[in-house]
Amino acid sequence: MSEHFDVIIVGAGLSGIGAAHHLTTRCPGKTFAILEGREAIGGTWDLFRYPGIRSDSDMYTLGYSFKPWKERKAIADGPSILAYIRETAEELALESKIRFGCRVKRATWSSERAAWTVEVERGPSKEIVRFTCNFLLMCSGYYDYEKGHAPEFAGIERFKGRVVHPQFWTEDVEYRGKRVVVIGSGATAVTLVPELAKEAAHVVMLQRSPTYVVSLPSQDAIARWLQQRVPTHVAYEVTRWKNVLLGMFFYQLARRRPASVKKQIVDLVRKKLGPDYDVDKHFTPRYNPWDQRLCVVPDGDLFKAVKAGRASVVTDHIETFTEKGIRLASGQELEADLVVMATGLRLLFLGGVEVVVDGRRVEPSKLLSYKGVMFSDVPNLACAFGYTNASWTLKADLVSEYVCRLLNHMDAIGARRCTPRRKDSDVEDLPLLDFSSGYVQRSVHAFPRQGSKKPWKVNQNYLLDIAALRFGEVDDGTMEFAGTNPAGAEVSARAGAIP
């Protein structure tokens, strides 16, 4: 016998716990469960344990819309974020609704039953367990929890020291007093380097090419001022919108005047490191701002470590590992006791879950994203997928709100199925993510596509998504509704909607 729920949420991380709140408050009559592959709440923030783990977005936008962030730091550390997520779950009394150790492997849809059968491997024995639901909400993130991206470097087997990937950092990784090389230049690398440099003999950030690095205050002065003068929820809402609008302004400015913004960013780095530092080589990317995600360093901690001589940046290509470290294309050899492969993540659509609709296996790359929430010809399934140019939770919150609107609309018209249908032949297929980052380019071919016009176009814009998801028509002519009303008569919100 399988347990049945109106809604199953996959993932008990930041998005999944947020989705549970929205279902509880907006669809109080719906039953739901959360399936979590790990044994704890927190998702990313429970998985990553490397030194200095923190957000690269401010917590006034990475935090939930419904729960003010009250800590002093706006750029928060991982343990604080994890505590925030767990506190939210505790306030919602979610313990009885979460099924831990349930790794979802397959989801099979039956139009006849208007239900999903969700197959999971449970516990260390990988016992097969099945759940059924009417609607499936995927909050499993977008990268592979089992594997990080690790390039195959020549001679790595000869290295006598230790090699570790940040995704799998354990407490026994020793770096105090050691010579450390961190390979990478993204968010993980710029987080690790200043933290390791506090106790390591020396830390080198080894990069093939530079990334834009921006220093922001770890505390938001305006938020602290407001918190002392107005109610907490008012201060939070004002700060949230202030940061949303500033972020959108900066993004639009970077896209419209890339040369000017590039100069400003690089000049700020030069001011931090001094006129004698080779900023052109180590901190001036070849691409324009926001062609890739910017890296944020709180209070300029990376620059402080470099300026103090505790850390250094080397821009070069790896020729081979040696017994003592890494030899570069320039001939320079970096001696190391520990090498940290901050070389990126592996993206994974829906956490690698196999999706089958009416006996036919769904090929993700053949799908078209609908409003950045659902997918063409896949009924009753939504996915929380955040922004590339802003905080993840901004979009995840809107996705959950929209799903609740959708469920309530289906109840109102007696529909059991909702399916986005591609009817406009003029819609051009485009990549889902327009980002030049390596981790995107390595995997985007295996993800759904987006369309050239709405509702198939993915908005990387919070205001446009508010209009579409919070206030837009649910029955928009593209979404087809079908099912059986309480009186037993077959209904459809659109002619020809029933397959």
C-alpha cells in the first residue's frame, strides 16, 4: 500500500520548506508530504560543510518573503542559514510531514487516474517505496548532490598530498599550517580562500581566467537603522524591496553599459589591492559583467587576505600535477600539502528523477519551460528554479504561490489535470539559461528549453514574474484543464483539452 497525498514536495531545503509554508497557508485543505533524500532538513545548506560556507546573496532576498531575517549579517554564514530554515520548519510543525532518507528515482504519471506514482529508494538498504499524489512540486535544486565537477588533470595520481572537492569536505581535512592550492575562481573559491588563509601557512587561488569579484558590506546599514525604528516585518519588507530594486538596476546597467560597469568593478578592486597589484591579469575578466554570475566577498575579505600576504592569486593553466604540487604552463611550480578542487558543480535536472507520462519516458531537452515553472505536455508537475541574476528564493517563493493559485483554480472548476500545451508554431526554442559559465555550458543541453515569447520565455526579472505568477491569468489559453467535477461530469477549461 502506498501513501497518497494531494501534493508531494521533493526536497526539504530552502525551497521545499518555503513551499510547505505556502501550501499550509494558501491551500489549507490539501494534504502533502515532503520527500527528502538526506537525513536532515536544509538541502544545500546541510550538504556543504567546507570552511566559511556562506550565501552569495543578501539574506533579505535569499530569506523567505514571509519570515523576516533577523540576524545582523546580510551576507550570512551557512550554519546561520541552516538554523533559519530549520526554525521555519519547526514553526510549521513539519516533522510529521517529512519522509527522510527517501531518494526519488522515478515519477510516473497516469492520465486515467490523474495521479503521479513516485518511486523512492529509502534508507541505506535502498528499499523501494512508492507514494502517490495528484500534484508533484520539485524543490530539489539544480545540481548533482552525488558528484561535483572535477576535471581530469594530468599526473594527479602522483601528488603526495590530499585532494578534496568542497562538496565533500569532511572534518578530517587538515589545512592548519599547510600550503593550500584552491583551483577555481568562482563563488566557492572566493569563499574558501580567505577562510583557509586564517590558519593555513599560505593559500593560492589558482585560476585559468579571472572572475568579477565585488566587495559588499556583511551588514546592511539601512536594514539595521530601520530595525531600530519600525516593526521587524516592515523593516524586512522595505529592505527586501530596496535590495531587489538595486540588484535589478545594477543588472540592467551592466547589460546596457558593460564597458562602464566593468571599469567601475575593476577600479574598485584596484582600490582595495593598491596600484602595484596586477589587477588586469588577476581580476579583469575577458567577458562582460553578468555574462556570468558575479562573486561577492563580504567586507572585502578576499582582498584583505591577498594584501596581507596570507593568500595570493595565480592566473595560469595546469600542465600537470607533480609529487609536490602543481606545475603550470608557464613553468612555475606551486608546492602544496592540500589541493582543493573548487572547479564547479554538475547541473542535474529535477535531481536526476526519471519522469514518465502515460507510459512514455520524458526527455528533458525536448520540453519547453512554461512561465519558468512547468513544462510542455507534462501534467501536474512544477519545479522551483531560481534566478541566475538574483536570489534563488525570490523565484522559488513565486513558484509556490503560483502552484497554490493553480491548485485552487483547479478545485474551483472541478479539474484534475493541468497541462501546458504548445500551440503557437512561431515560438522559437532557446537555451533555458543564457549564461556563459562553465557549469551551465557543460549541462544546459540536457535541460528543457525556453521559448522566444511568453508564456514560454523565462523571465530573469522579479517584477515581470510577479506580474505573471502572482497576478497573471491562470487560465491563459496555453494551460489546459481537464478532469471530473464532483457531479461526475467530464469538464474541460479549454476545448480539446482532454487528450
